Amino acid sequence: MLKQIYKKVLIVSCCTAFVTILVHLFVPKLNFDLWNALIGVAAGMLLTVLRFKMLSSSIDKMIELDKNVASKMSMTGYVARYILTAVFLIGAVLYSIETFATMAITVILSTEIGARLSVPQNEKKGGTEGDRQ
């Protein structure tokens, strides 16, 4: 399922980059640095992939653990993912506003689309392709 999510994140990021280029070319009132905006899209894609990877490895580790230990570890993973997000966003703001804006848009869109449109691949890990309709 992680490959499905990565594929959707990549597609959404490419679409965001394409729309960013179109806006830069055809909306003259919005004057922004295209290179910084595309760096934001790439950073947003990287952040989303890292967050999903961290979430997946956290879930895989907690399946075998005791309920109390798993609860504490899940909170640690949760905090780590959001600290990573904060570091990326602060770095983007300090780099340029275009980078921050496109990164935030990419993260939001790719997280929502990647998570909501992916379906578990086998019955062992939570369902079949026909489960979501």
C-alpha cells in the first residue's frame, strides 16, 4: 500500500509543479520566483514521503507490542512526524515565501489524496480492493 501512496504523492506533486508553472506563465499579476516555487514542491513531496514512511514503520513496529508500550511509541512517532514537519516548514519560510506556499500546498494535497485514495492490497493488512467504494 505504501507504493500506492508514493505513486499518488508523486503524481500530485507533478500536477502541483505543472500548475505552478502555468500560473507563473499565464498570470502576470502574480510575480514570483519560479525556481523557489518548484523547490517548495519538491520539498513538499519529500516531506510527505518521509511522513508516510515514518507512519508505516511506526505501525509495523507497534503491531507486535503490548498495548501500553504501543500507545507510548505511537505518541513518540506522532510527535516526531510533526517536529519534522515544523522543521521543514520553518526552513521553507526562512528560504522564501514562494517555497513555503508551494510546499504547504503540495503537502496538504498529496497527504489528503495519497491517504484517502489508497486501498489496502491484501486481506492480511486490513482489507481487499473491493472494501472501499
